[in-house]
Amino acid sequence: SPGFSGKALVELAALEKDSMMERSGNVEVVAELATEFGFLDSNGSKPASIRSLKYLLPNFVFPSIEKEMEDGKTIPAWI
């Protein structure tokens, strides 16, 4: 949500100058910042990082595998 991203921005802006400069030029993932700084989204959740398998598998890997499977089978939810 926009509020989740806003919380990340507030945390980064509150860093001391040296800490902020160490991060300068890096790609920061909001979900990873939430873990580092200990904040949650407005609904109390913490989305998975876009670099994590928890995010990648159900959103990209499983759908592409299911397209290749015969008879409309799906990957079991427990995986």
C-alpha cells in the first residue's frame, strides 16, 4: 500500500547522514526494510519481499508450470 512505502521512506529519512550515504545508489525493497526497521502495513501484514521464493513461486513460477501441465491440473496449495 502507499502507506507501507511511506513508512519505509520515513525510516530511511530518519537515518543518520553516514548510514543514509552508505545506502545511496542501492535498490531498497520495502518488505526488506519492514523487516529491518520493524514496521507493518496498515492492515497489520508484512508482504513478502519481491526477491523471496514466497513471492516468486506463486506469482511467476507456478503459473508458468501450470500452463504446461495437461488436463488443467494445478500445483497443490501445500507446496
